[in-house]
Amino acid sequence: MAIQLVFPYNQAAGVGQGYYVAQDPLGTKGVVTVASTAGAVTLVITRYNAPTFQFTVPAGSTFSVSIGNVQTIGLLALGAPVTGTLTYLIEP
């Protein structure tokens, strides 16, 4: 059974915040979705035995990625305050 985690975010410019840490050291797999309602935000996903994934989501847009070996998920506000929603659908 899949588990869905939803994190509303509201961060000041230049602030980074972690939203998910895997309990399993090998990481989890699933779909990460970032919906940015205000300000550009950088999604940062660290992964076990794989490169760190980074993608900048422009203001007013949504981005999704299906990814494995997830250890942490965080967001970095760029030049302006940001608001939106981060969703992680963890697959079994």
C-alpha cells in the first residue's frame, strides 16, 4: 500500500528546509511533487548510492519526479519567499 505525505511550505528567501528523512538507510522510492504558488524553489533529493537530484521549480508551476533510493527531501527558497506544497507518494 502506498503512503502519501503532504507538506505545505512557506519559507523566507535563502532558507533551506528538510521535509523527509528515510528510516531505511537504503532509501525509499516514490513520486515527489512540488507545487510552487509563489517564488522559485529548488527541490533537493539526496539518494543512497546515486547522485543528488536537484531541480528548480518556477513560481506558479508544478513538477513531479518518480525516483528511487531517496534518503532526504528538502527545499531551498531562492531569491524571494516561497509558498506551496510538497507531496511524496511512497511506493511499497
